[in-house]
Amino acid sequence: MLIYKYNISDTAETELNEWFDEMSDERRLETKQLISKEKRAAKIAADHLCRKAIAEFCGVTPESIEFTKNKFGKPFAKNLPVHFSISHSNNTVICAVADKEIGIDIEKTRPINPKAAQKFATETELEYIASNQNGFFEIWTLKEAYFKCIGTGLGTDIKSVFFNINPSGIFCSESGFECSFIDIDEDYICSVCQKTT
């Protein structure tokens, strides 16, 4: 597994325009439909970082990479032996590449109503969130990473999987997955989930 990180605020407009031209027709259309300038920049930078990561992992050129999606919208690199996942929050884009299914999620920490956790956390997870400063974002990013890893996204029952975080590590209720936190920046929580079998 390799992790790639990029700060969008370091990007000049000319670079974004060049990277936009590298995107597939479908991705360019999706990007144009975004109203927010920041979201457009994030999508362009994410595509560029993803191509760079896959190219280095597989030994191919970035422009040769073609993307396809499964029925849930999870992207794959066509005809390449690689799995990848991408996420962005605020100015940070992150990409994970591996030879097995993988999911990654990043969130910038911020004040949030703790009651919001009731929508996605089990009772045990709610206890953890209540007693840990960044517990909300730890549980949320772990769930996002898991559902990205299995390729369904959050359209399924988010409480169907749960996590136990303790000094020994992170334990997922579903067997065959290894989950961990990635140290990116003190203002961010980043979780990665990888299939082990």
C-alpha cells in the first residue's frame, strides 16, 4: 500500500487547466457541473494525483490510464492490477493504491454537533465518540474507508459495520479487513481500510 498526499492550495490556475485537459471526457463533464470553484479544483487535483499514483505503482504513463466504475460508482483503473481510493477535505487530497481492495477517507476536524453521530454510530461507537476529542471523525472516516473498500459507498446500512478502537488497535466487526489511521496533519483525521484476504 502506498499513500499519496497533495495540498490543493499549492496549485496554480495554469496547472489546474493542464490537469483538467488530462481528464477523460466524462470526468471533465462531471467537473464542469460543479458549482463551487473549490470543489472543481479538488476534483481536478484528485484525478491528477490518482493518475500519478497509479502510474508509479503500475509502471505506466498517467495519460494511458482509463477509468471505469462499478454499479455503485466506485472507480477502477481499466486493465491494470491495482486498487485505489481517493478522498479530499478542505485543501488536502489523498490517494491510496494497493494490490488488494482499499478504501481511504480524510476529514478536516471542526466543531460538530455530537448528536449527528447517532445517524451512523452504534451504541459502543457513541460511547467512544463521547469520550474522545476526535472520536466523531475517527469513527466516521473508518466507516467511509470501509464502504469505499468494499465498493458500495455509504448507500448501504452504515451501522451494519462497527469499529472498536483501543490501545491494541482498530478492530472491524467484519473479518478480513485491516484498518488504521494515517498521520497526515494535526488538523485532519485519515483512515484507511484494506482487504486482507
